[in-house]
Amino acid sequence: MSDAGAEVRIFDKHPLQTVGPFDGEGNSIPALYALAGRVREPGLPVGDDAWQPHFDDADILVDCAPAGSVERGWIDELLAGNDKAIHVVITPHGLTGARSHQPGNELTADALSGWASVNGLANREPLKSSGYQPAYQTGTLAFSAVLCALISRQAGGPGQTIDVAMDEVLAMTFSPGILRSIYEEKPWPRRDSIDFITGPVPVKDGYFALTLTRPHFWAGAMRMLGLDDLAEDPRLQTNHARADKENKKLFVDRVEAAMTEWTKDDLFEELSKIPAVAGPAYTMDELARNPQFEARDFFNDSSGTRFPGPPFKMSRTPLGEARNSSKRNAVTRMPDPVMANADASAGPLSGYRGVVLTQAWAGSLATQLMGLMGAEIILIESRTRLDSWRGVATTPIAPALQKLESAKHSWNCNALFNSVNLNKQSVTLELSEPEAVETFKQLVAEADFVAENFSPRVMGKLGIAYDDLRKVKEDIILCSISGFGQTGPWSPLPAIGGTIEPASGMSALLGYEGGTPMNSGQMYPDAVAGLYGFAALALALFHRERTGEGQFIDMSMQEANFTFIGERWLEYALTGKVPGPMGNRHAAYAPHGIYPCAGDDQWIALAAQTDAQWDALCRIAKQPQWLTRFQDDRKANEDALDNEIRTWTNGQDRDQLVAALADAGVIAAPVLNGLEVAQDPVYRQRGAIQMVDHPEAGAWPQPAIPCHFSRTPAQLTGSAPLKGADCANVFARLLGMETDEFENLVAAGVTGMDEPSN
């Protein structure tokens, strides 16, 4: 909010200021990063009448007081009767439900969402994401939700409360893993080992990931490495074939041996000539001189320190430019009639429309979130080619769906696609045909925003770049998401989450303490870019409704993901220390980890951040000697402490132990797998998990609503669409197209549905 120009005031000392690591002057580095640009105010006691003017003057209030607390009751009382404020409450588990009174943090969010269950190795404990990433996910989603509420308020709607639960946000971003587990009838597993496809492996001077998704990437990379026979092997031409354990024996060792002959920069440069999807695993010191960052002028200098720049570039309202301004933008604009007549019960963005060209995960998640907020989303797909997340024509239908008569086409039954395309309509247009481009532009004329995640310059080659679209609709918003952004030497290169993770510095921080870099179990950077894409679109719409201006948004996934590890970058920038993996540990708190319980792959995440939590843990464990043995400095004796806790939890029933600890105020949660997340009663009760009935794939539970608006609730209105199912309806409704004209377009190959060739 501060970077977007709002005046943000923080009252009293922030808890993060006591958390290390610290710079040379004793300042908390995480706090320096997370609290930059805020106005600090002296604190006031809870209940003091002097708070009332601050509450009355604010457009937005943010708090984290849990349900049932004294602070919660007092804040709600102060806001009673305030019909204009947007009030966002961010808590570990939400304001309602059986977990609402329990403490939580980033560790428990990773555990309860399913993310931890897929991170790490199968023969070791699951891993949380590095640093504060669950908090960054939640803050980004909350920012976007606030913007949606502000847009609704500008159109004459009321103020309202937004309930954001950290674990629900992460369950939503883990949605592909959840639905994939359901379709496959088994939890998505942690990896048995790391190979060059699933994560970085050694090269001459570090680590490198070679996530080859398409046949031409595979063939080109193998020839470049001198492995021509592998390039031609018919057994290795598709992703699912190369993932087969027996097939992996044919190539993994040979490819990794060939990779060790290269430095990561040389290997990246040669693969870029193909180009193939590849990702060198960079550390913080290497990213300090990254040529792509330098070309895009990514870093911001503040008081002599290089801070990460904004997660996306906006052509009209660059983020961060208003940080030092004392004046708030007072520009107002009367709402368009369509918004004034919008149905608030259909979501805060009801009345808006997006025409989107998004594929795979990042762009699809961003536009799904817009759709869940009430915007109409029209997804444009190729007539003849498949979205990579629909699979290929030969992709087998998943086991859980094979018994369904309705499951006729594998591309309509892919868990990945179906998990991130809720509330959308599918229209096919073959944009290599001039008539298709003209039809696309006609749709854009009826839209508020366009989003795409092609490689840069594809939109220009098709004749639908931003300047082309502005001629169709002057105030259109275009959000372009790509691996490295629209400019810079790496901008033409293909990328996916599995290569952006190492190239952004994330992989160097994920892993077991003292171990090698790892990729997450499910291409995490796409989820980050999806959240930021939602934020960028909402922010651009908010600006347009105040000024009438559209704009172009350029998002680099590398830059966006780097902002999620910004405190580790500052640690290097301020201390010179190059940070590495910390496992499940925390810089300040102990214990803080994931420990085994009785049964197969049963784990508990637990932490003690306060002495009261530590005392309760020792009491429940019936280990009073821990109080004296570890009381003075638990962090300094963390190895011994972890061994003691591991021995104790190993024979315990996971869920019973979680209940006892959480009810006593200890931070604790089960590590749920994808199947367990889908069945979690709290998520079901709060509507975070809902039954989604798909025309071919059937009815299954999946994440739906990531936050809860009190006055303009987000709505689940439909499953992911069948490919091309909405062509005739959309063209008739928005363009007034007659049946014979539509049939002519089908006959000409412009729209309709062919049997996919890939």
C-alpha cells in the first residue's frame, strides 16, 4: 500500500523489530525490509479514546487481532458504525472456525496448506518454504482484496471487513497439488531424489536446473550436450514419459554427467541459443551483479542500501514513486453506469470483464482470482493447440476419473488446468488468422483488462500488443507476465517455475540446513507471480476508475519472486554473509521445526515463540527437565533440543498431539497432504474448500475462496471450462454474432474445436 502511494501509519513497536538477523547498528533486517516506507507513530494503550480519530480518518485499517481476544473486541467496537472503512484482518486461521483461537505462523501455514508435504525428500522431514514467504503470500492477497473492496466502494458500495487467513491463502496457491492428488487417488509425494529436471544439480561452479517441458526443448538440449541418441529416443519425447522411473534410468546419469563439464553461466548461455528452458541456481552475491536485473534497473537505492525493486512495472503509476510524498492522490472519477448497477452480492469486481490469453499457472491463477472477485473472465485458447496445463492429446485420464462416463477428453480432465481456471468461459481463436485477430479485438472493445503470459514479442507479432489494443479501447489495461520481463538481455528466453525458482535466488534458500539448493515440490514461483498478477490488475483498475487511464503492466517472474526473499537479500547487502538453506528453523525462535509422529509419513509442525508457549510444551511433553536444560538459550542448543523433541513426538498420534498443543497455546499443526487438505473440516466450514462440479471431470473438493468479504462476498460460480465450450454464446452475447456468421468462422478454422495435435 505504501509503494502504491498510500500514507501508511504503524502504531507502537512492531514485533518484527526484535527478530534477527541484525545489521551493524542493531536493527532487525527483516523489519528494515518489511516496514520500509511507513510512518511510525507512538503507541497508545488498548482502550484509549485517543485511538478514535485515527480510526475515523483511515480509509483502510489492518490488524491481526485473533478471534476472542480483548484487542479484537475493542477494535470491532471502535469500528462499529463506520460504514466507509475497509478493514482487513490477517490471522493464521481466520476469524471463525475451530482453529480461530489457535496461534500459528508461517510454519503452520505451510503445514496445513499441503505445501510442506511436497517440499523436501521422501526419506526426510517435509520442508517449509524459506523465510517469511507464507506471510508475503498472505500480505499480497490481502493487498489485492483491499483494492477490490476500494473499487467497489468507489462505485458507491459500502466499507467492509475482509477476513484473511494465512493457511487458506496457501491452500489456494497449493490448489494444483490438491486436485492432482484427488484425481490420482494418492497424495502428491516428496521426491525420492533430486535430478536435473526436478531441481538444481551440480555443475562446475554451483547448481543448475534443466526443466525441459516441450519436445523441442528436450531435443535441442540433448544435442547441445552431445547426447544425440537421447534427443531422438522415442521413449523420451513427452513429460510424462520422462517422469517414468524406468525411463529415467535411460538418461538422468548421462545428462547430469554432461552438465558437470559446464559452468552455470556458460551452460545457460548455450541453452539460451536453442532456446531451452533452463535455470542457473544463483546465490545472493551472484544476483548482486545479475545482468538482467541491471538492464532493467531493478534495484532501488535507499540510504545507501540496494533494496529489491517493485514486483511489476506499471507504465502510468510506477510503484514506489510516491513513497516520500506527503500528499495523497485526491483525483476522483464518477463510476461508469455498469459499475453503479453491479450486483454487490456477486463480488467486489462484479461488472468488470477480462479477455485473457493466460496459460499454465501464473497468469491463470491471477485471472481466476479476478473471476472469483466477480469479474467476467473470457479465456481465449488456440483452436488446434493445447494449454500446457491441459496436457497433450495422449495424456492418460487420471485414475479417479476413468470410471466416469463423462470424462471423455484428457484435456478437459487435467487437474492442473481445472485447479486454476474456475469462474471462466473458454473461447477458441486461432490468432494466426486475421479474422481471429479482428474478433479478438472486438472482444477487447467490450473488456476492461487483458492478461497474457506469452514470451515477449508474441503479442506484437500477432498485432495485439498494448499500443494495438489502445487503438481499440483507449483505457484498456494489459498485464503481461513473463519469465524475465519485456526488456533486458534475457527477455526472449522461455521460463517456467522450475527454472525461475533457481534463477531468482529462491532455490539457494530452500533445503535442509547446510545442504544443497532445492526446488519446491510444485513450481512455487508461478503461485507468487499469480498473486502479484492479481494485485497488479486490481491496482490498475483502481487507478483507472479514479483517472480514466489504462496502462501496461510488465511483470518479470524473476523479479517478482526475488521480492519474496528480500530480507535474505538485505542480509547479504548489509552483512556480506551469503545466506543458505535453514531447513525448518527460524532465525530467532526454537524449537521451530517439523517432527515425526507415529505412522507412515505423519508429521507435526510445532514452534515456541514465547516463554509461555515453551512452558506449555514442556508440560504437555511431561519433560520438566527441559525447562532447566534449555531455558537459558534454546536457540544456542537447538540441535540437542530438536533431538529431544523428535524422540518424544515419534511415538505420538499426530492429530491428538496437535490438539493438545494448540489448545494450550503452542504453535502446532499437522502436516497435511493434498488429500487431507481437501477433506479438512475447517476449510470446508469456512468455504475455503468447496465442491466443484465439472462437466467432464465430475464433482470434487478444491480450493475456491481465498478471503472473506463481509459485504461483497467472493463467489464460486463455475468450474474450469471445457475447451471452446463458450464460443457461440460469448460471440452472440458480446458481439451480436449471428449463427451463420459463427458457423462461417468455424468452417474457416478461426474458432471451434479440432482434435488437438499436441
